[in-house]
Amino acid sequence: MSDIGRRIRRYRLSRYAAPRAFPRPPRWLWIAGALWLAYVGFLSEHSFYSIWRMSAENARVQRELADVRREITHLDRDARDPQARLRNAERALRREGFARPGEVIYRIEGDIPDSLVR
């Protein structure tokens, strides 16, 4: 007897229970939402993953650009400085074997230790 009473009470509660504030969305909507998130996150042309990769590449290129600008500034400064131009010209000529008047050039064949090379 108590089983029938419990079943009737459960039926009345389920039938006359207060409606939910937000109805539960169907299961296919959850699946469609998950697929859309996967597409937006990883597969699309403007996905979050590709945007993250592009921002990392942009940071790397900005660092390279700063290095190149620093090098250009250094080379421009050396090109405008007459003393630096003379030093560079003398260094290039000495590499080819030229010497100043009165200097003697010694050529050493073989491996030279790094401690002797300036």
C-alpha cells in the first residue's frame, strides 16, 4: 500500500512541480556548441590558435626588427665617422697583406692558438 501512495505522491510532484527558470536545452544544442567551439578554437582561418601563433611570430619579428635597426644605426655611425672609415680600410688592407712603410710582415703557416691572435 505504501508503494502506491509513494508513486502517486511522486506523480503529483512531477506533474505540478514549479517550472524551471530556464528550460534545459536539448542535447543536440550542446553538441553543436561543442563543435562550434572546436572550429573557432582550432580549425578556422581566424581561430584562437592561429591568432596566438601570429602574435608569437609578430613578437619574434619585432625583436629581429629592433636588432636590424640597431645594426643599421651602428653601421651608419661608422660610415659617417672618418676615423672609423680609416680603421676599417686599414684593417681590410692588412688582411690582404699590405703593410705601412717600414713594417715587416711575418707569415706563420699552420694553426695559431687563439691566445696569440688579436
